[in-house]
Amino acid sequence: MAGLTKKAIRSSFIKLLNERPLSQISVRDIVDDCGVNRNTFYYYFQDIPQLLESIVNEDVQRIIREYPTTSSIEECLDAMIGFALENRKAVMHIYHSVNRDIYEQYQWRVCTHTVTTYVDSILAGHNVAAPDRELIIDYLRCVFFGLLIGWLEAGMQKDIQTRFHRICELKQGDLEQMISRCEGQ
């Protein structure tokens, strides 16, 4: 029962966030929407920012569970933007709020996980020093994160998947060349 109540609070919050900006959502709005009292909300969450952080952290954990390995660079992107594509208005409301940093930290953590699992799968069997591995991960993570932030900054108007797939086509072979250079040293 407790899990259902917590889930109802989260669902109501996301529903409301898809309807209006974060600054226009109160605890009363959330509890009225899901049919619980204020004390129940405060039993689970200290405040709305903590509720938001809980949702974000739960989604990061879901992505980590669902993507223990990543076989392609495109799969990395799909993992990172799934929630955003399903909840465009909510994400834009978060992104344009004072709690923007929570969502940016979420994206950074997802980028870190997906890029690291992808790079580690590619590097299996290669002799690449740990510092070079970290540089490759940092490079790809910054590329993904930059694309995501640029997409959010543009109001999620562009088709990020098409753009990203095109960038992957243009950069095809770069990772292999990096690995080759690392092994050659």
C-alpha cells in the first residue's frame, strides 16, 4: 500500500508538471490530484524539490537496470532521452525552473552510465590504459551532454534522434581510431 501511495504522489506530480510550470505546483495541488492528505505527502517527501529529485534518481536507477550493457552509441542516446520524449512539457518546465540543476545532474549521471557501459563494451579485448579510457569516456559524455543541453535550450524542437544519428554517421570510425592510437603507444 505504501508503495502505491508514493507512486500515486509521483504520478500526480508528473501529470501536473506536464500541465503547468513547476513554480505553479503546490503540495496541495499534488495531494488533491492523487487523493491523499498533506501529512501523507510529507511522510514520503520533505518538499517538492525532494519529490523531483526522487523521481529523477529513480529514473537513473531504472536506466542502469535496463541498460547494464550498451551495444551502440545510438542506444546510449535512446536511454538518455526516453523520459524527456515521454514528458516533453514536464521536462521543459523543470528545465526552465530554479530546479534545473536537478535535471542537468540527472542527464549527466545517465550520460556517465550509458557512455561508460558502451565504452567498456567496445574496449573489451583492447589494451587501453586507464587514463586513456577515462579520456574517451569524458569526450563522449561531453558530446552527448552538450547535444542534450543544446536540444533542451532550443525547446526540444529539433529531432534529436535524427541529428544524433547523423552525427554518428559523420564521426564513424573516430572511436576505433582513438583505440588504435591508445594501443599504439
